Amino acid sequence: MTEETRQALAQYVTSLFAPEDAVLAALREEIPRRGLPEIQVSAEQGRLLQVLLTAISARRVLEIGTLGGYSAIWMARALGPQGRLITLEIEPQHVELAREFFERAQLAKIVEIRLGPALESLASLEREGGESFDACFIDADKENYPSYLDHALRLVRPGGLILGDNAFLDGRVLDAPETDRGAHAMREFNHHVARHPELSSTIVPVRDGLSISVVHPTAR
Ligand code: SAH
Ligand code: MG
């Protein structure tokens, strides 16, 4: 299949299953306008996240890496009115944009943003209650992915999901030198989810690769 056909098929999936509403479209346009990097998930991926969360009847979701709230809006919309999504972000400017759009999407009551280094927020979440999430979506600084996985394993319930974006790192997982710290960390993360005795995992090759791990229902 040519790259062109592959892109046309992604577009086919998006228009069939993942059309953006006005809020998501406006947010996607606002991200570069505010000088933020355009590294949010694709609509196709947003839909995949929704389908996965629906499959496990998720109510409580943790996201590491908010940016402007694009993936958070997709996910929060799969949780129902009793849902809760906690999203962690280090950049105040990103939090500001996300807050605006959670309001516009009428999700402000469901979504909580925690500003600060994710490792610190994760430690407080553990102190607050441990294994309380149905799913954790990891999508922040790549070098901390292995540590984020350790936290996710403590925070996600048996039967829940641990999801990792950018599992391919634009192909760097294949051939980047070991001095590439991001690639090193992502290889380590992928290796752990592949081999962990309490996880069933794979990588779906959508966009930059999404790793999907189910915490065994009988774990712990
Ligand atoms: N999930 C978002 C994209 C996230 S981009 C979406 O798909 O819409 C990665 C985000 O992680 C950036 O906003 C960046 O500021 C944030 N980030 C990077 N390092 C972080 C850290 N140590 N703690 C919390 N957030 C961090
Ligand atoms: Mg990403």
C-alpha cells in the first residue's frame, strides 16, 4: 500500500467514525495560533481512545500530558455525566487553553487539571487513594515514560487500561542510537509493557503508535 493510500484510509476512518464537532475543530486551530506545538492525538486516535474506554465502561481516567485538552475532550466524552478525568500538565499556558476549551465543551465539571510536574502529581494521587482509575493515558515527556508506567501500574485497577502514545517515536524506537534518551526510554517502556506478567499488551500502528495494555483482571 502506498503512503498516499494509507493517508486516504486514515481520512476514510476519520470521516466515518471520528468527525470533529465545532469545539474540537476550533481547539485544533487554536493550538498553533497560541504558539503551542501541534502534537495532539489525531481524531482517529481520539475515537480509538473513546471506543477502548467504552469497552471497559470507564468512569475514572487519568491523563499524563494535557496540552490544549484535545485528547482529554475525546476521552471525557466517553465517560458519561458521572465521569471524572484528571489530567496532568506542567505548562501554565497549556493549562489555560485547556481550561477554556473544557468550559466550551461543557466538560468543566468532569475534568480536573493538575498543574505541575506529572511525577509530583502522580505521587499525590497515590497518597490520595491508590488504585482508583479505570485507565491511564500516558502522553507527556518521553524520558519519564518508564516512571509513568510504574505509577500507572499502582493507580489503574485490575481489568483497566494503560495506554501509551507515540510508541513508535517517529520510527526512532527502531534505529536511534542509545544516546537518544527519548528513544531509549520509549524502548524501555515498550519492552516493559510487552513483558510485564500482569499486562496483556500490543501496539496499534495508528499515527505514531498507541500502546494498549490491559491490567490482568486477576492481578494483585
Ligand atoms: N495528550 C495531548 C497532547 C500532550 S503533548 C493531546 O493529545 O491533546 C505533551 C504534553 O505534556 C505537553 O503539553 C507538555 O507540556 C506536557 N509535559 C511535558 N513534560 C511534562 C511533565 N514533566 N509533567 C507534566 N506534563 C508534561
Ligand atoms: Mg502524543
